[in-house]
Amino acid sequence: MDQDLLQQHKEIYYGSIQELITNNTKAFVEDDLIPFFEEPPLETMDQIKQRLLSLAKDYSLILNTKYLDQVLKEYRKKMQEEVKHIGKIREEQLKKELDKMKANEKEEIFRLLKKDFVKLNRKLKKEYKQELLKNIQQTLGENIKELFIEEELPEKLKLEVTTFFNKSYPNQLIDSYSMKILVKDTILMNAIKEQTARFLFTKANSHLFD
């Protein structure tokens, strides 16, 4: 068996797994998370604005749309930066797990199992939730009075807006995060299995390694 050629083939296999981790994480950030924090193409698709417009109508008030647009822009920018940061941590940590396997000479193949994602996902979900609630509070929750053109706001309205910002809206985003990361984890695990099967097949059938 030509060990140099075998090692070269394993390096290619290792590189392919690294690329899978990078692309999978990029898709998670850009396709699954960032769209939640982009300005919708239509105002009717803006969940926050539509909820506040509905409340303004219910209480016969005028929504300060100019101010709302300003703080929404700030909030969305902050959250886009945060989800990119989360993606960076995910990619780095998964590649560290890969490097541990590579450093272990007894490990012939690379694999990521569900248990390898549990601790990391718990940590990143916690950070996502904390940053989400913090940014909502700083940009929107602390400025409820400025969102409406009115001297004094009804207490019931304040309560409804606060509930929306603290529970209804963030809970939807957190639930979506949980579902989407599970899907991405599964896709990545299956893709790694496919690459591993190709590596083992080539190793077993190539005359270069006989």
C-alpha cells in the first residue's frame, strides 16, 4: 500500500468535509437566518410594522412610521451582524471537532453525530435568544412611546406592545431557529456520510492502494 498516496487521498477527503461545513453554515446564516432580519420587499410583509399598525388602528392612534423605520433598520442591522457571528462560531467549532479526529491516527474516517451538535447548538441558541431579546428591547421595547404620535399612551396598549416584543415575536424567531438548525445539522451529517462512503469505496477499489 502506498502510504503517501493514501495520505494524499485522505487530505482531499478532509478538505471536502471542511468545505461541507463551510457551505452548510453559510446556507444556515444566509438562507435561513438573515432573511428574518432584512427589510421585506412589501410593507404588508413586515411583521413588526403590521402588528404596530394594527394596534394603532385599534386604539385610534397614528403610528410614527418614520421613527419606526429608523429603529427597525438599526435592529435589523444588529441582528444580521449577530447571526453572522453565530455562523462563524458554528463553523469554527465543527472544524475543531474535525481536526480532533484528524489528529487521532486511529480514526480512519471523519464523522459528525447528533451528540456532536447538542452542546454547540444549545450554546448558540442561548446566545441567539439573548441577543435577540436585548436588541429588540434596546431598539424597540425601550422606545414604545416614540412609536406612536400621542402624548400619553393607554396602559393596555403599552402592555400589548410589550407582550409582542418580549414574547410573541421573539418566540416565533426562536422556534424557527430551532427547526432550521436541526434541518441543517441533518443535511450536514448525511453529506459527510456520503463523502465518507466515497472515500472508503475508492480506498477499497483503487489499485493505487493495493
